[in-house]
Amino acid sequence: MGIKIIPRHGNTFKEKLYLPAIVGGLKVTFSHFFKNLKDTSNIETLCYPEQRPKDITNRYRGVHRLTKREDDSVKCVACFMCATACPAECIFIEATEREDGIDEKMPKKFSIDLLECVFCGGCVEACPCDAIRMDTGIFSFVKKKKEDFVVDIDTLLSHEPMKGGN
């Protein structure tokens, strides 16, 4: 019938104990440990936060920011495209009517829950006005309370782009 029988490996008592695999792994680990203990000059260290990682490119997706027009008004037109495109559903927008006549509406409230965000960049791609970007270069943020990770419109407008970025 064309059935091919493949023999199983690992049937011996020695293989069932996994001892050779464990000993082999420990051998590799200890060889690296003693090599680094003997010559510490080859160990790469980073004194964070005083030193920043050098491998962060301009395309890195950092914390979000909202952009402004030349007249310092917010570019966002509260179209909800970013919130719709967000797979984590972490963007919350409340729209209001715009009084200056530039657009029909603007965000009254705009917040992003950074604990829920997966930093996929879907919101940036979905925005038709280039109002939201993830080019701040902020890749590490520490807060004391869970509520502090929800950034509001004022915080998003205060973020600056990373040097060398757009």
C-alpha cells in the first residue's frame, strides 16, 4: 500500500532519562560561563538608562505622538480610522465640532492605553492625515500605576520626534 514505517528513536533507557542532553546543555553553558569569567573584556554591557542602545533605527516603532499643523492646531480630524484599524482596541477618541473652519471635527479626547497596545503601527498606516506617528524614540516607559499608562491628547501632542526621524 506504500505505507512507510519510520522507527522511533529514544527507546533506550539512557535516552529516556534525557541525561546526555542535559549534560550537553550544561557543558555549553559552563564553557561560556568560565570563558567569560576568565576574560571579562569581551562581555558587552550597557549602563541603561545613561547609555541608550545603538541598534534602534529611525523606523523603530516607539511611543505614539500626534502631529500638529503649521498653525499649531492638531492634524487629527477624528475620523476614527486609527481606532478602527487597531487590533488591540486601545485607542479611544471622542470627537467634537471644530470651530476654526479648517475641518469638520477634531478630537475632544484622544487616549491610547500603552499596556494594551501591541505597537504594530496599524494606526499610523490607517491615518489619512498623517496625524499619528510612532517615531518618538521612546522605547522604555515606567510608571507607578496602571492608569498612568493611558496617555491623553496633551501628552501625545507634547512628544517630539526622534532625532534623525521625520
